[in-house]
Amino acid sequence: MSLRPFHLAFPVHDLAVARQFYGDILGCDEGRSSDHWVDFNFFGHQLVAHLDPVARSVSTHNPVDGKEVPVPHFGVVLTMSQWEELARRVDAAGIAFGIAPHVRFKGEIGEQATMFFYDPSGNALEFKAFGDDASIFAR
């Protein structure tokens, strides 16, 4: 069975700002759009930014390997080289990391590179990479 694209629709305060962030900074190609939403190719998945000028991000944090992880959040498991390149692009764009790029669970099952940052509407994103993709669901 091949992996099928995931679909996620989420609120943003400003579509032009979302286009700049997801398109220019994260490198996501734009698909269809209207005055109220924009489709992005989010690393092969369908991400749809819906305009909601009054939406406010709601989150809590849960401890994971000594860091306070924002909940909710979304993101993608990248290859290590893609993850490293994205970390450089985000840093060069001056975007503050909520959790700076680092290796979590070092030396343990499920060791992974991870980073968290927020889009301009306050949506938390996590990007991670594994040295071996077989470790993604390891227990």
C-alpha cells in the first residue's frame, strides 16, 4: 500500500501573509484558491489555509523529552537533508523557533531531529526527521 496524501484545513488571519509564509519561506507550491482559502502542496500533502480574521490559536503544552511541546501542532516527517535545509531557511528568514532544532530521544528508540515554530497566525508546526524511517513508529 502506498501512502496517500493527507488533507488538513486550518485558519489563518491573512491569506497574503499565509501565501508568503507557506509559499516563499516553506517552499510550498500554491494550488487552487479563492478569496477565502488557498491550497498548498505541503511536502506532498494538501494543506488548505482558510481565512478567519478573528480566529485565535488555542494551545497548551505537554512535556516531551524535557521540552514543552505546543498542542495542537502539525507538520511533516522529512528526510534528514530536507529537515536541515528547512531549518536553515527558517532561521535565515528570521522566524523564531518555539523549540530550536535539536535531536530528541538521543540514543533511544525513536531518536529524531525535531524543530517547532509558528506561522504568522499562531499555528504551531513541527518538522522532524529520522536517521532511519523504520524508527518512525518504533516502540
